[in-house]
Amino acid sequence: MSPPERSAPRTPLRRRAWPTAPLAPTLPKQCWGFMVGSALFALGSAPGFGDLAGADVVNLCYFVGAWFFTGAGLIQLVRSASPVELAASMPGSAIRAEWLSAATQTVGTLLFNISTTSALFAHTVAGERHLVWSPDAGGSVAFLISGAVAFAAYSRSTGHGLDFEDRRWWSVLMNWVGCVAFGVSAVGAFVNKDGVTADAIAANAGTFVGALCFFVASAIVLPGTRHR
């Protein structure tokens, strides 16, 4: 869940120089936030964990993990700088792909907050359908959009579409696979009018695989790791 750092913007655009302080939005905090959140989602959806720990513990893992996602997403949004850039080829301005990806992702994390919080208290079919599944599905759609736009952000920042030797490209790819897996999870988690989940196995497997992908996507661009 960590679109790549921009190497050279096409139009003059300066990132804000954030002071070194505990609350300063930095790339390490962004990466660690996504990694901790992903680890908690992976734990909650790990095969057999729900049977051992119970639904309440699983929901708590998702609840706490979603807040780490939101914190990391907000850091990424702040770090993405201005939402628009001057268009060199035409008058006016254009929305920057990097900002759009971060903004859409942040919307998704907020929807996951609503879903995971509701899961702690929703004990009716209507609550499961409208307060848990609906925002979860909306968050998954937002992640899919964000993951797709991240490819455009990478292309614009590097000048090429893919580079198998660049860890940032692998980060974008792993992030996209994670978004797709979360989408599969949302489909499987659909609750019908009788309160039955469409496919519990797909729901858990999609969450588990997606969480692992998000963890790797942030880990491979974490400052301190070697880049080419």
C-alpha cells in the first residue's frame, strides 16, 4: 500500500520540508504503519486463527489494523504534496496521479474504519449488511482505484511503464495484487438477507493474501533497504 517515491516531477513542484519531529510525516512511518496494519489483518485472517481466538479477537485485530492503515494513508496523502500540477502541454492544471492514488486510498481506509468498528457491535443481519459489508465493499473499490492509479503515478515519476529491477515497480505491483485480493474478500464476505456469508473461505483467503501483499509492498521500499 505504498506507491513509489517520485524521483523527478515533470513540472517544478517542491515537497514541503517537514521538520524532524515525532509527528512529522515521513516515509518510514508510512511504511511501518502499513506493515503493522497488514500484519494485524493477516493475523486476523490466518487459517485457523479465528477458531482458536474467536470472532471477537479477529474483529479486534481488524479494528486496530484499520487504524494503522488510516494513519499510514494520511501520512502518504500529506507526503504526496499538491493535488494538482500545471499542465505543460495545455493551459490550466491536472490532478496528479500520485495525489489521487493516495487520496482514494485514504478514503478506502476510512471506510474500513467504519466497517471494522461496526463489526465489533453489529449483531443483526441488517447491521452486518449495511454497517459492516457495505463500507467494506466501498473501501475495497477505493483500494482498487488507488492501486490502478498508482501505476500511472509510477510511470509519470520514472518515465517508463515497468522496470523489473526497480523495487518501486514491484511495490506498485504487489500493492495492486493486494487490492485485487481485498476485492475478492469483499465479494466473498457478502451477507445475504438470511445472514449467511456468500463464501467465508474466499473472504478470509482474500484478506490474508491481500494483507501479505500490502506488507511486502511497503517492506521493499522501507528506507534502509537496498534500492538499485
